[in-house]
Amino acid sequence: MSQALPDSGEGVAVVVAAEVSAGHDGEAELTLSVRFENGVVAPVVLDAEAGFDVLAGCGAAGAGDLVGRPWRQVIAGLSR
């Protein structure tokens, strides 16, 4: 899992860790740990197709490149 970055202090949800993991069906999934505005860190699991969409939409070469990005940017990558 990618190392967590310090909180930006901007009051926005931020990806603090990202990894490729195995889903229950044996397919790869992208698991993101997101620190929300209230301080709670929770996992967000994306199937392989959505994970590739996020990586492409964010211009990321790998899961680790998503660490430190605002959650809204990740969602925008998913929407493309």
C-alpha cells in the first residue's frame, strides 16, 4: 500500500493510500483509502474497469500516483 501523505489542512477529502487488491471474484480492484473532511478514513473499492478509468482520467501511471489527490479529482476521473 502506498504511504499516507500529511493532511493538506484544506478541509477537503483526500486519497491517503491506494493499492491494487484481489476482489472476491479473483479480478483486480483498486482500493483507495480516503480521508474525508470529518477526519474519517474509509476504503473506497473500485472494480478494474472503474480503476483504469480513474487512472486514465487523473493521468496517473499507477495507484500510488493517486495518493494526495483530492477525492473530487478522482471522481472527475471516473466520470470521463
